[in-house]
Amino acid sequence: MTASRIGFSLAGWLLAALIACSPVPPGMILIPTGTFVMGSNAEDAEHKALDYGLVKPWFVDEHPEHRVALPAYYLDRYEVTQAEYQTFVSATGRPAPLGWTDRRHPAGLARHPVVSVTWADADAYCRWAGKRLPTEAEWERAARGTDGRPYPWGDRFELGRANVGGARSGTTTVGSYPTGRSPEGVYDLVGNVWEWTADWYGPYPGHPAEELVEQDARPTRVLRGTSWSGIGHFAPEAQMDILAHNARGSFRFSTDPEGRLNDVGFRCAKNT
């Protein structure tokens, strides 16, 4: 090993040690530096999505599978709550989300995730809190761990581990599904609310050109994690297939960044 390589390795070790010894910000989880598998090479060989009447084959937005190296970062343990967002609204004068009265969140929902916020609202909150929105890659790394698991809790979809599919009539208190948390201890990465990420939506580098699906004329921002909301009227078998597909850590969705939807919220990230 050359002197330069030894110096680089020592510097990396010292940086990792410094991060490990630094206090984790309150309410956040340290996601260590490393490389993970992002996306998927899976194919909808049975054409289930089209048979169910969905607009495009499953998995195409996730192609190709690729490795991503990320530095260590912090991620909120829970989605940002109504009470936390109310503090932000009071401190900054930012307009309140839809459904609030006198700039106060609905009664009884203090510990539920805030919803009906635009991408700019979410971005502004994170900056006000000294944080930022997570990138799409950071979100997926937290959800899939270092072993590339399909779901935060493991390899199989299990309904009872997340607030998904319309089983409940709305959001639940953050952290209500402890068996669905990620390897590092992040809650509700699947279910409760879709979460804004920092990224504009687009194909991954190296995406096969023949698979490209026509995108909206207006740019959209990436959402991750699916939500409490139902997915429409399908036969029971189709319901489970669609829920299992959409709850995977590599599943990608997007929407108008100016939209205010009652099943879209966010969480924040922070550099180490």
C-alpha cells in the first residue's frame, strides 16, 4: 500500500471515528457511510400491472439496478408531525396547511404526520430546522439497509407492519408500527404518508431507452414510501399484489411539487 493510500485510509478512519463519537441530533438516526444497491432489475414477466389496468409495467421506473456510495448522514426517526409543523408556522408566518383552523392543526392529531404541504413547504421547514430534505438515494438507503432488502423489515410484505392500503381512514400517530422500522430504527418509511424527497423525477442513468415511459410535461418531484390511502377498487388478490409492490423500498412515485395532498408529508435529513 502506498503512502498516499495509507494516508487516505487513515483520514477515512478518523472521519468515521469522529462521526461515531459526535452526538446524534435529537430525534434523528445516524445512517453510516457506505455503498448500497439502488433500484431493481426485476421484470413484470407476468404482465400483472397491465392486466390489473395500471398505466405501465411494474419495475420499469426502477431500472437499472445500480450501486450508490453515500457519506454518513442523519435522518429523522419519524415523519414531521402536525405539532412540529405548527411551531414552524407560528415562528415564520408561513401559510398553514389545508384543513387547519386559525393556523392550528386539527384537534387530536398533534403526533400524526403533517399533510397537505407542498414540496416548497417541506423544504422550507427542513431549512428552518437546520436540516434539509433527504435525497431519493438517502431515502432508499434508509429503507433498504445495506443488504438490499425489499422492505424496511425484511424480505416479505406483511400488512400489519405499516399503515397502508386504506385499512385505516387516515394517518396514525408516528411510530405506531414498531415492527415495520428500518434496520437503523427509522419508523414509517413505508406507509402513513408519502414523503417528499429533494429530487426531481427522471430515469436513472443508464435506463434502457426502449422502456422509457412518457413523462408529464410539467416536472415532478419524487415521492417515496406509499401511504395510508386506498389504491382503488381491485379484487382481493390484486389488492395484495399492488400493495406489496408499492410498499417496496425501491418503488418510485412522483407528483406536482405544488400539490397539497392529504396523504403526502415528509421527514428531514442532515449532513454529519
